Amino acid sequence: MDFPVVRSRGGYVHPSGPTPTGTLDLSVIDRLPVLRCDARTLHVFRHGHKAAEVIKEAVSKALVPYYPLAGCLINSSQGELQIECPGEGLWFVEASANCTLEAVKYFDDAASIRYDLLLPDHPPEAKDPLVQMQITQFACDGFVIGLTFCHSICDGLGAAQFLNAVGEIARGAEHLSVLPVWLRNFLTPPQPATSAKPTLPPPMPNYKLEHANVDILLDQINQLKQDFQESTGQHCSAFEIVAASMWSRRTRAISLDRDAQVTLVFFANCRQILNPPLAQGFYGNCFFPVTVRASSEMLKKASIVEVVKLIKDGKARLQDEFGKWSRGECLDGVGDPFAPPLTYTTLFISEWGRLGFNEIDYGWGHPVHVVPVQGSSIIPVGIVGLLPSPMKGIRLMTWCVEQAHLLPFLHQMNELSPTSSQKLKYSPLPDTASNNQ
């Protein structure tokens, strides 16, 4: 659905008080080339009178303790990524739309979203701000925050922590419930393993992935979790159920040779497996890829219970593999774990429902809907989020199959719970891919 948006002139929101200046070193993980990208999201709120005014003031106050977010990326004389802290601020754009959020169904249908209208336009300066925000006020007094966040300074948990701090200040808090912790020296740079041999980068894939949403209701998730518990005597998470279902059913849909190897990659939070664990309030990047492999034939025949077991086995190796990587040791069968091959047989899955974005409150309640903006059209991805409020369940946003495999994949996902009284919902999306992830 098309709708007009009128933007005001953008400008920087500066910290409301004095902040340290100079440069800050980033962590080993922050500096990974794969994180030199922006994460973009839309946050849809049902109510919020003069939201831009309230949130702008709260952002200014939050940037005092979170002053590194008011800086920019630079390269040191040794070529290492750093943060320069001139206190310049966050790029902020105010906008308005002359329709109601109800008229666009609160962007429940991702095909109706004009991302280019709801995300902030780029500042005219050459340097890229680490955080960019646009607040679009709708005629109903609801609003949408379009957020662009530099991945090199925060992971999803860190970005949600900052937004929660803004929310607390907007609601009148004088002190934050969680104080930010910088601590980017928690790992020493790993030394390259002596057995590792340099290789040429593989050619970029030439396929184009199609976008679709798949909605899985809570009763379906709970039934599959119960099946796993009855079969194994163990508990499993909703993410493990959805990841196992998507991986196995996508494998059936894309018709690979029986001996072809398929790979699942997801990123696990490592804050608590460090010794000592990172302090509460740490908002940098601290995650590690969990890689699970199987033959196409095995995965096609396996039950969801069996695939969940594979995923759990992969998670059980996390601490050991993260430790080996941090010491510069080679991992079995893995080159650079942060740069797995970009092939059609590798599926990336990311969990968004537990990052904290859905619990943020600027004074008018939690968001109705949080929408990650689609990324590359050549990296097979599934993002496990939450259904728009008040519905309960999982929204799986995907760009993971070519056109020829889209309907077989959706048919496979629709058979996830054949005894359910309500089938899975899905909606194909337009091609709005960019180079950002």
C-alpha cells in the first residue's frame, strides 16, 4: 500500500551533557569484516502523541552514558577499526504520514511496507553515524521508528539495551536499570593457526532468493515442543523447533542430490560462557556461529525430533569451539567460522524474538510489530521473530529459496502441523533487498 510521507530536515541529536572525547578500541569480534554493515529495523507502535519530541529528548540524555554511539568509525594507523568520539551525535529525522496505521494494518503484511519511506535518509556528510533514526508520526497518533544501527558497535542484544535505556528515560526514569559497560578487551586477538592455508575467495552466487513470511501459531509450537519432550525426556526451545523445521523442510524443497551436504548456521550469545562472564550492561558484539552439518538424504528423512537433537549437539560444542577460535586454533572441518561459504546449501537462521526489541516502551506500551528489513538476496536466511501483537506465535521472515523452489518450500512449511485446525500463513514479499544484513 502506498502512502505519502513528509520528512523534516534531518539533524544530529547531541548528548545532553559533557562526554569523553578521543578514540576507543573495538573488540576482536566488533572488528570482523562481516560486521561492517548496518542492521535495519522498523518498530511499529499503536500510540505515541508527539513521539518524536519525547524520544528525541530521551535519546539526547541516553547518549551521555552511551556516548560511544554518538561517534563514528575510523581506522587506526595500524589499520584497526576504532570509534572516534567527538560527541557529534545520532542522526535523527522526523516525518509524518497522513494515513492511520490501521489503514496499513500496522504493517502486518510485509508486502505493503515502503521501507524507503520509513527508514532515515542518509546524512549529507561523508562520515556515517553509528545510529540513524527516523520517527514517522501517523494520523492516528501511532508512530514507526525506522532504525539503522552499525553492527560493528552493537549486536542485537546491545542495540535493544540502548533502546530500552531510551525508553526508560522517556518514561521519566532518573536512573537506568542497567548501566552500559564498554569492556571491549574481553578477548585477545587470536593468532592465526599455523596449519591454515590462505585461499582465494569463492565466486559470488548467481542465484536470486525470493522473500516470504511464514506465520507459525503458538499452539503448533507448543505441540512440537511437547512431542520432543515425550520422545526424549528433554526440553527444547521454540527457536530449536523452528530452526529444525525450516532447515529440514527447505532441504526437501530444493531437491538436492542425496549425498549433498547441507549446513545450518546460527549465532549464539557468548556473554555467559566467558570466564568470567561479561558484566550485565555489556552492549558490544559477543556471539559465535554454531555450525551444524548433515547429508541431504539424512535431513530429508529425519523427524523434527532428530533434527532438534542435531541442533542441540551443535550448541553443546559452542564453548569448546569458541575457546579454540579465541586461541587461534583450527576447528574441525571449518575454515573461518565467521565466514562460511555463501552457497545455496548453507542456511543462516537468526533469532530476533528474544533480543528485547518487543519489550521496549517509550511511554505508550510495547510495539505492535518489529520488522527486520530484508538483507542480501544471495544469502539464504530465516529470521525467527514474533507475530504482531496481540497474536501469539512465531513469524519466520525468510529469503532462502529461488523462485522455482518457493512454492515447494511453502508447501512443506504448511505441512508442519497437519493436525492443526489453522494452517500456516505466509505472504510473499517484494524484492527490496540491499547489501545490508
